[in-house]
Amino acid sequence: MARVISFSSGKGGVGKTSLVANLGCLYAGNGKKVLLIDGDWSLGKLAITLGVRPKFTIDKVLRGEVGLNDSIEKVRDGLGLLAAPSGRIGFEELDEATRNGLFFQLDQLSNGHDLILLDHSSGIHWGVLQFAAAAHQHVIVTTGEPTSYTDAYAIMKMLSKRFGVRRFGLLVTMSENQVETEKVISRFTDVVESQLGVLLSVIDIIPWEQKMAESIRHQQPFVERYPNHDVTRRFKRICSELERFPLNISAGLQFFRSSQTPITMGQP
Ligand SMILES: Nc1ncnc2c1ncn2[C@@H]1O[C@H](COP(=O)(O)OP(=O)(O)O)[C@@H](O)[C@H]1O
Ligand SMILES: [Mg+2]
């Protein structure tokens, strides 16, 4: 049964897709069977970031033209991708029956994988939150900008109040000043924990790295293009941190976790 990790952010362009692509490559390189799901159905860039052109996208599955299993694009050994239909209907616009049908099919896929990484569209659409709430681990991605934090707060508020998520990991990307970022997130963590009654742990602060955009232009994951770069070492550390990160007991959807016993978390 797969562990499902959700990557959310309030704002777009914070580096979620880059993170999911690179972490997926690293996990697969370590022998895990990994499925990446592009949940950003309007701007989905996961396939491009990984340098693949998928034969099928999720809309074909929804129309019943292809089975979910057959629509997984093999990126590498151990790394599969469910690609987003670009520019079509947003995931958040699916009606409930269709969405639940998709969840049900995804649940079946969970058995054949060790890890599922969800790359969401940005923002707090209800449909996106429902999808996110099905995960065992919640990573909130922000940049160092103040608006990025307020949006991240809004997502955690919804996921905690509406879906009972109690534990979040924070990944700050594109930091241009490590010391300054640390100060800001320390204050942010205090506010989130006291206001929302959740636990928020900082997983890492990834510096601004111009080569990240360059690797996307070359459609090659950063960790493969620059295997010895400091940022690649950080990505590896994030993989290990997430291995240890506690699982959520969420009051939300039971999909994905039907036969997995979550670790009990202390209440914050
Ligand atoms: N640490 C970083 N430093 C500099 N640029 C980054 C970093 N992480 C991501 N980027 C760049 O920012 C842009 C948006 O990243 P992306 O992963 O698509 O964000 P999101 O999925 O959150 O919208 C991309 O061009 C990407 O290369
Ligand atoms: Mg994205």
C-alpha cells in the first residue's frame, strides 16, 4: 500500500512541480516504485519537467477510453506519471461523482506502488483540498514572500478545520537569504501552531538556484542534470526527512489509506 504525499501551495510558481519531479526521480533511483500524479489540470507541467510526452492523460480515463493503469506513463524504471490534460477542465471543476470515481480508481493503483506524490494546482479550491486531504503526509510549499505565507496559512486552515489534518511539513523554496527566511518561518510557525492548533515542522529551506529554471528548459530533472549540486543534496535530505515524517490521521477521505494503519499523532 502506497504512502501518499501531497504538495500544496496557495500561490503558483513556488516550485511544487520541480520538487515533485526531483523527489520522484530520487525515490525511484533508490528502488522505490513511485507514481507521480499531476493534479494541476490547467497548467500541468510535470510531464515537461520530466522530459516525457505522455500518450494518455487523465481526461481519457474519465471518459472511459483507457484504464487508469494503462494511462500511467513510464518515465524511468520505478517512476510512473499520471499526466494532466493541459488546458482542459480543472480538477476542481469535476462533479462529485466523477471525482469519487477517480479516487476509487486511484485507490486501486495504490497497491502497486510504494509512494504516490500529488502535485496540486495552487490555491484553495474545494476539489483540490479534497484530493489533498486523501494524503498521509502534507507538505506545504512557500517561497520567502509574505503573500506566499498568507496563502499557505489559508490552505492549512482549510485542511485542518475541514478535513482534520493535524500535521504539516513546510518547505520553503527560492530563498535568497537563509537567515532572514529562518526568522520569518520561525514567526510563521508560531502563528500557525497557536492559531490553528496544528503541528508545523520545517522540512527544509531551498535556496534560489538559477539552474532550476535552466533544467526545466532542458526538460531534464535537476537532480539528474546536477547530481553533485548542493540543491540535489538537499533534495536527497528531504527524501529522508519525509521517510521519517509522521502520517496523518485525517477526518477526511479514507481513500488511499484504507488498508494502512496510520501512526497515532500526539495532539498539538
Ligand atoms: N529553488 C529554486 N530557485 C529558483 N527557481 C526555482 C526554484 N524552484 C523552482 N524554480 C523555478 O520556478 C518556476 C516555477 O516552478 P514550478 O515548480 O513550476 O512551480 P509550481 O509548480 O509551484 O507552480 C520554474 O521555472 C522553476 O524552474
Ligand atoms: Mg506546478
